[in-house]
Amino acid sequence: MDTNTAPLALLLVREMPYGKYKGQKIADLPGHYLAWFAREGFPRGELGQLLALMYELDHNALRGLLDPLRSGR
């Protein structure tokens, strides 16, 4: 894995640490939940960065970019 795909790969392994979707992989969070964070503010740190990245993928209909990484696991 190179540095260009590392953040995308993290979406597949990092889990939501709290809330309604606690334990769910960030890549699998529903769009409405990601949009809520976009409106209310993303948390600080790595979690917020990953949620913001996943929001951008979802909002721009780019979730398919994760498929090759999923199949490579």
C-alpha cells in the first residue's frame, strides 16, 4: 500500500468509536450520518479526517473507489 491509498485503506479498518454506529467500519457508515457530521462539524484528529474523507466519497458518489481495496483484503 502506498501513501496515496493509505487513507482510503484506513476507511475499511477503522471503526466508529461511539454513537449509534459504534463498531461499524467508517467505510460502511450511511451517507445521512456522514452528512450530519458535515453540517455539525467533524471531530478533531484522525477520526474527523477519515469521516470527512468518507463524506466526500459518499457525497460525490465515489464509494466505488474502495471496491478494489475491499477485494484485495
